[in-house]
Amino acid sequence: MDKKAIEYHVLGLLKALGDDPEREGLRETPRRVADMFEEVFEGMSYTNNDIAQMFGKTFDADYGDCENTVVMKDITVFSYCEHHLALMYNMTVNVAYIPHGKVLGLSKIARICDMAAKRLQLQERLGRDIAEIISKAADTPDVGVKILGSHSCMTARGIKNPARTETRTYTGEFKNRPDLQRLLD
């Protein structure tokens, strides 16, 4: 990430908006925005494979013939819409997967969701990315992801409607099994 270029362009943006970037309150804004972008867009520096490797700590889970499903709900994340650079907020992610011999450390599921969210994107892609990363990290084809979120490109501009968007991504057994899909509710 080129923080100096971000600072330069934020300075230009402040001028283009008609404000004085030298006034009190704005003098350090270009640097602060560059620092913030480095943090909130950290996930852009990594591929889904990289994230799966970073947070792929697993534990053996031999449950014999019984079917177990791991479900984690209400993981909070935020992201930014790639169309308007607008905040996607009040987002909760529910993740479920069927272990095939190993399970992820629980904190790793939340970390995967957080890192995948730190990109410019669409909510639909975020769900697909989380499912792909969980699948790779836990070595399972069976993953479900539900995301519910608000989008400031809809709530703060345009139609100004507080509607929330829900997306679902299913892979493997989750595609055709309503009983597994309901675990995400």
C-alpha cells in the first residue's frame, strides 16, 4: 500500500471539496486517512490462500460416524463497498462447516471473517471468500455463510433507506440440505 500516494490524493480531495487542508482539524487528515486505510484495507494485501494459511490452525477431530457441525454466529465485521467506497456496517457473519477430520480454532473463524472483510468488495463476494477460506483452512467442502449488513451507500445517500442486506453462500452439503442451511439462522 502506497501511503504517501494516499496522503497526496486525500489532500487533493480536500481541496476539490472546497475546504482548506491547512485549517485546524484538517492538517493531519491526509496522514490519518492513510493510516486508517492501511488498517481497514489490510486484507487487500493477502489472497484467500494466504488468509487460509495465516489462520488455518486446526485440531484433530475424529468423531467416528457421527455428523457434527461447527456453527459460529454473530461475528461482527465491517467492510467498504467497491462501488462508492462507502462503509458496509452493522454486519454480522454466521459460519457453519462440517469437519472432516479436523476443526479450526474458534478464534480463527472470526479472524478469517475479519481479514476477508478488510477489502473493497461486494457483500456477496465477501460471503464467497469467507466460505472459500474456511473450506481451505479446515479442509472441508461443506461450508455455509450468512451475512447481514447495512450499506451506507444506501442509508446515507441515494434512496436513504435503512434496509439491511442478507446474503448466503453454500458449498458442499450445505447446497442441498435445508437442515444445514437453517443452522445459519
